[in-house]
Amino acid sequence: MNAPVDAVTSETIAKCEPLIRPFIRRTPVVEVDGSEFGLPGHTLTLKLELLQHSGSFKARGAFANLLTRNVPEAGVVAASGGNHGAAVAYAAMKLGKPAKIFVPSVSSPAKVQRIRDYGADLAIEGDRYADALAASETWAERTGALPVPAFDQQETIMGQGTIGIELADQAPDIDTLLVSVGGGGLIAGIAAWYAGRINVIGVEPLASPTLTKAFEAGRPVDAEAGGLAADSLAPRRVGEQVFPIVQKYARQTVLVSDAAIVDAQAALWRTLRIVAEPGGAAAFSAILSGVYRPAAGERVAVVISGGNTAAVNFEQAR
């Protein structure tokens, strides 16, 4: 059953922000003339959340959970495609808590190594996020560890929503914000913060259209789970707590191909020397590929959500 739409609001996000502020970075924005990317007549604002601790926006939700919920002696447990696991491992390390992280075999070596570097107990379980999630639930039942959901948890959503607080201050005049979607915690948090004041659009890979399928069905449903960004944008379905928030405040999604994501990674590197992982570049690929076409004078911002990837020759990858 869906959670109430007012479970996470701009007020709850504002209360969460000062709690996690000592532990997270205020990530920068960069304004770019669209002509640098073949989009003359537009100024693009990029929110560089790949510069967050642990390499993605996920650190916000991880700290929100560990600082506002009671962590037992057994510590915390999380399932993740990689970024959430790294974030929970980092937060647990900083706060002196034990952490057990389950990831699927599709997790990138860069993300797996980050989790290990932060001192968490890592287990690789199954081929997809759903497999890792099932293993984490069994672990929580056996040990009493606190589960820290990657997206479908009020504290997680509130933590991710603090990006909206920063962006509203850094770029107060934007009209539209493009946000990549996996389970939906990021778009739900940001959409809850803005509460309809700007147009928040979800960007999903064609190979894992979780939110698009949910909109079509009117509720979260199972969707395909694959593609280049499967380690960050391919849960089986969008979150139950996520969906009513997004349904109210972010009613539009667009779908991008794996080829468009690769092109966006290459363009970010070539023009700005930004190394974004596939999931981190997905939102940008929507505007670069023309899947999303801004109107004349429309001020567009994009969240570059993660950078946990191995070194790649993007020029050759194009």
C-alpha cells in the first residue's frame, strides 16, 4: 500500500538538512553555455553531485538514516547496486557503526572497491538488485541489523531532498530539472522539496523504465531491469513510498538509450573534464540526445548524480 503523499515534505526535508550538514558536502553547480554541447540559446546548470562523499548523492540519504533512526549493536545492513552501499559504508565508518552491504554481480568494480575501502563487510549476491535486497532482508532478520533502504524509506527520501535546498539557493531561477531515476528516492526527495514550483522530470534508461511503467499502471509495478546503468538505475520497481510523491509533483518521464548515455559521458568528459558513471550521466543524456527539448528561454538544470566508475577512454567509447 502506498505511503501518504505528505510523508516527506519541504518542511521535513528542511528539518533533516541541519542534521546531516556536518557530514555532507554542499556540492557545486556549473553554468554552461548550451552551445558548447550543440544546444545554442540555452544556459545549462549542472549540479555536480558526483563530488559528494562516496561519489554520489546517496551519502545524503545514508546519513539521514543513521542520524535519525536507532542503530542497534548489530549495526546496519543495505542492499545496493553499488552507490548506496558505498554511501552507507561511508556513513557507518564516519559514525563508528558496523555495516553489512549486499551487492549484485552487476555492480561495477569501482563501486565494490569503494565499499571495501570504507571497511564494510561486503557480500556479492545474485545478478540483480532484487537478489541483493532479498539477501539483505534475510541478514536483517537473522542479526537484528537495521536495514537502510536505498530509496523506499522516508529518511532516505528526505536526505536526497536536501539537494533541492542547495540548488534552490545556487540556481534560484531554473524552470526545469532533469533527474535520473532508478528506485526513485532522488526524484521523490527533490520533487517534494520543490512541491511543484519547478518542472521536475525523471530520466530513465529504455532498458529499466521503472517510473514510466508505474505511471502507466497508476502504481508501482515490475519493469525490465537491465542496460548500461543497471548497477544504479535498475531496481525491479519504483518505491511504494516514492511513487505518491512523484505522482503528485513530477508527472513526466523521458527514456534514453544506452548509446545516448555513453555519448553524454563522453561529452561531459570532453567539454568539462567530468567523469560521470552511466547512471550519473543519464539525466544529461536526455537533453543532449534531444529526447527532452527545452522551449525557447527555458532554464534547465541537470543533476549529475554519480561518478563511481573505472577510468575509461571516453573518446574511444563514443
